[in-house]
Amino acid sequence: MEELGQYHIHGEVHTTQQSLPLEDHPTFLGNSTALLRVPAARLPRGAKLHVVDLRSDTVTKPRLEMRQAMAQAEVGDDDYGEDPTVNELQQSAANLLGMEGALFVPSATMANLIAVMCHCRHRGAQVLLGKEAHIYVYEHGGVAQVAGVHCQLLQDLPDGMMDLDKLEQVIQQGHGSRYHPRSELVCLENTHSSAGGRALPLQYLQEVRELAERYGLRVHMDGARMLNAAVAQGVPPARLAQHCHSVSLCLSKGVGAPVGALLAGPRELIAEAWRVRKLLGGGMRQAGVLAAAAHVGLDRVEETLQRDHVNARHFAQGVQDLGSHICSVDPTAVETNIVMVTVSAPWLSPTELCERLAAVSPEESAVMGHAVSVLAFPWAQRSLRAVWHCDISARDTQLALDKLRFVLEACEQEHREAP
């Protein structure tokens, strides 16, 4: 059976290769950590279940080729710079991004924090970024907690950009002032997760760099999904990175590796980044077993991401073609592997819709001929997020679309019949 995703039962990770019986299916309840078992009495014994996990591109499992590379990796002590597999990965990443050097770190969160600490050398320095930026919202305020850096927030535009006139106004306000925090860094996110995976235009990146340099600021790109942006725009990743002083790249999202990230930049910055990584407890020893998986993922990443983008666009267009009054998608806003579904019916929340997509029933098996559990993420008050990745095929995408159609029809019927 084709692998269609992954899920958890009592802390153990399973995939649909194991053909999980319906009575053992865990229902994912929105953004809660709770996982409940569907009551066995309601489910036909022996029925098979497909799970399509669209919560994030972080849920992938290393394929056989990756596992073999990890098992056979040549290793050494990376803290001494002696792990050949890590060294090769760092050099390959630097070449890919057009930078002088790169550093392998445990996570993109750490890579971003290291970059801020390297660029902002004075406590109380100010970093300028969007108020929906991953660095600000989802990284536990590390730039404040650890680096002692102040965040000045700007409004994100729907396409993930910031208004450059407003950005310059904020920079000018404190430029040369003894009474305002000293702005030292601008942080961009590409692709922009909260904007639905929108890729920042090359012209915009160039204009941000020119604006920053006029006032002596530097630019860091949170490029966790920057390879998605490069593929979507049909340009080498170095074309995006050339407008930034440093770039982070996550290896456990589109690349499909189980763990790790890279920070790339000038040679001097990477030398300092090594010291900061050590400070943060990110120094690793025989890390080649992890770097080997990233090598495999990077070798095929362009092909993988192109397929992810095609599947995401297919799903988005399919949702729009349903013409449902409950939810909708703007297909023109789907540029990469993320689809934001707007839930417009006031009587149904995104969390409730996610619960319905995850749940399975005998009625579904009877009508559709199979049972499918689709895991999505309630993103905001009126939207849910679905993310495509290397474990999701075109068939999975169609199954998810069929399941959504089934759920929406059931919801509409229940709403019509409600007293």
C-alpha cells in the first residue's frame, strides 16, 4: 500500500503502510495535543483506513534511502570540525545559497536566534520584522529572552511583505537618536507561513536590502521554506539569498530530513555563529548521521517541491470548484505548498471542521467505498491550514479533496435539518 501519511497512537508513530484498522484510528482534535480513539463499536471490524496528514511539512518520515545513508554515513567529531559528512553538507549549502559559509544546527529556530545574536551585538538593539513573523510568534521570544534584543513590529501585508515606506519611517525614527532603541537588523520570512506560503518577490528583496544598507542595518532571511520560494519563482536559491546578509534553511520541512537546519552567510559571521551555537548547546559530535539524510533530501528537493506545489494548487482549485458556502480558497494566493482554507460559515469553526475531516464513520465507508482521515491545522479564527510535503502524493491529494466534499455535504445537510 502507498504510504499516505503518519499519525500517533499512545506515543507511537505509525504510517498507513501498516493499514491501520478503523477501530484503532486516533482522531486528531484541531490544535489540541489530545488524540482520541474512535469508539470501536461504531466502526466496521477489519476496515482499512487511509491517513492524509496535512498539518505541516514537518511530519514527514525519512524514506529508506535516507535511513540507509544515515546508517552508512562517515562521521567524526563535528565539534572539532572533523565530521566529513557535516562538512560536505555545509559546503554544499554554502554553494547552493551563494554564501561564503554555512553552519549545521539542530533547528531553524536556533539558526534564526544565532543570526540575531550575531547581527545585534548590543543588548537592547532592535530588530524590525512583521508582527506575524515566525521568529516573533512561534519561537518563544528567544530574541528577547536569550539575546536581549527588542522587536519592533510592522504590519504584514496579505502577501507577506512589509510596507517599505513604513519600514523606512520606523528606521528613521530611531536613526541617530539617543532615546530610541538602535535598529540593527531587518528580518524577512520567505516563504511567509502566515501569509499562506507566499514567496517574496525578488524586487522586494532587493529594495529591502538597499533600504537597510542606507541606514547601516543588516538583513536576515528566515528561509525555512526558501527553497519553495526558489522553485516557485524558477530561480536558483542564491538569487534570493544574495539580497540578505544571512539566511536560515530548515532541513526537516520541504527537504524531508528528520532534523536539522543551516545558517549561511559571510565567513566571519559563520565563525561567530559557531561560538553562539556552542553557547546555546547546539554543538554536536557525530552529527554526520543527521547530515546524511539532508544530503539525500537536497539531491531531489527541486523535483519534490515542484510536485508538492502542483498538488497544493490542485487541491486549492478543487476546493474552489466545490462552490461551497461553508469554505473557500483563493487559488491565486497558492504559490507554493501551503493552502489556507477560509471557513466562512458562522456556525462551523475551523477546529470543528478539522475534527470532522479527521473523524471516520461507517457511513463514509458506505458512501465513498473507503475511509479517509485528513489531518489539517486550525490556523486562525476563520481559517485552517493544509501543507503539502514529500509524503503526500497526487492520490492522497484527491482523497483529501473527496473527504472534504463528503464532510461539507454532511455539514450542510445537518445545518438544514437543525431546528
